[in-house]
Amino acid sequence: MLIARFQLLSNTHALTPSSETETFWGLVEGDTILTLKSPPFEGIEPGEERFPLSEVSLLSPVCPSKVVAIGWNYEGHIRELGNPFPSEPLIFLKAPSAMIGHNANILLPPESGRVDFEGELAIVIGRKCRRISRDQARDVIFGYTALNDVTARDLQKKDGQFSRAKSFDTFCPAGPWIQTDLDPTAVRVMTHVNNELKQDDNTSTMLFNPYYIVEYVSAAMTLNAGDIIATGTPSGVGPLSPGDEVTVTVEGIGSLTNFVKPEVI
């Protein structure tokens, strides 16, 4: 199933008197979206309203309490950085306020002179959990989505840690929706900038697969329904410029596209 969060582009159809500002969950079926009666983590209960995808704005697929990310997880990316292979996952956090959805704008802040794209597969947690083994991970994973771990590379190097560089507003595009039926251990991950292929790898080359990542992260912190774990980026990361169009495609999920603009202060 493909599950999305959305808003209506206009009030042509009215789910509520203020439907243009309300947020809804829906089940994507072909080129339409069927509303759900409640958030999908409580069970998939279809509603009665159906809309063409052309009449909705797809939002970030979840509103997480936290975005956990994994660094240095693809062999090619580790080699391009010249780093030693880690013996365990490197965890860092991105601010949830950085999240945006499909077709939204990535804003380049004036504080940074080098902002990079990082296409990734992301895990969406389905229920509150702690200390989950890799064998139990499937039971707590709701699904998967595409994610762009946008990074102010110069600030990452300057600060010596990741928090500021990874957490500017708009620095966590995700979507376009959640795929609930996916084997995450061998799917292709690609990033295009202005239709030029920049990243192309397969999750089979990860050092730590998604099920082990859930085990490792949940040993450190409670995970809540809707939390996201970004699983790392392949080789080929590079800079974004105003006017760019960047698309992260994950096999079996779809393509997440965003547009790059300077932040206006």
C-alpha cells in the first residue's frame, strides 16, 4: 500500500469547511487518493472521499517526534570520503522541523556556501518500541519512504558535528508517500539533479541493513509511531545551486522531487 499525507490544492472539494488548510491521510491508488478516517498507525480504515492526485499537495509523509539518521553506511560513500569502515552504525539526528514534502522548495540558507544532496531510503516506524531485535524489526516498521538528507557541508566541517548542518528548515525532504510493502535489503537508490544521474547504488551494499539499524537505534532510544530513520547515502553526493531540481528515487517506492531556491531573509 502507498500511504500519503496531503492537503487539497483548493476548496473545490470540501472535507471540512476549511479543507484547504486541513491535513489528511490517504491511500494512493493509481492517479487518485482515497481518504483515511484516521492516521494509518491506528489501522487502515478507508473513508468515503476520493480525489485526483493532481488536486492535492503531498506533504511529508509523517510528522515524526524525531528523525534519526545513519552516516557512512554504503561502501562506495565511505571510500569516496576516505574514511575507515565503521564497526557499528554512526547515529545523528535531524530536527523534525526540517521536514518538507514532495515538490516543496529546499531553501539555501545564507549561513552556508555549500549545501549538498544525499538521497536515501528511510524507515517509518509504526508503533512505540524499545530494544527491538533485528528479527522483530519487521513487526515495528510501518513502511519506507525516500528521503534527501540535505546537508550544509561547510558548516558540518566547521562545527565538527552534524546538528546545525543537517537541521536547517527544509533540509529533510521525504516522500512522496510511504510504501508499506517493500523488501528494503536490495532496492536501487538514485539521485538526479536537473535530470543528470548523480547517485546510483543498491541497499544490498549497506554495511548495516535496515533491520539491524532498527535494533541498534532502538537500543539507545524509544521509537514512536511516525518516527523516521534515514539509512545512509550512497556515493556521489554533491552541491545544490539555486534553480536546481533534485529527485531521489527508491525502487519500489517512487520519486521525491524538490526545487532549490535561496532563502529570502
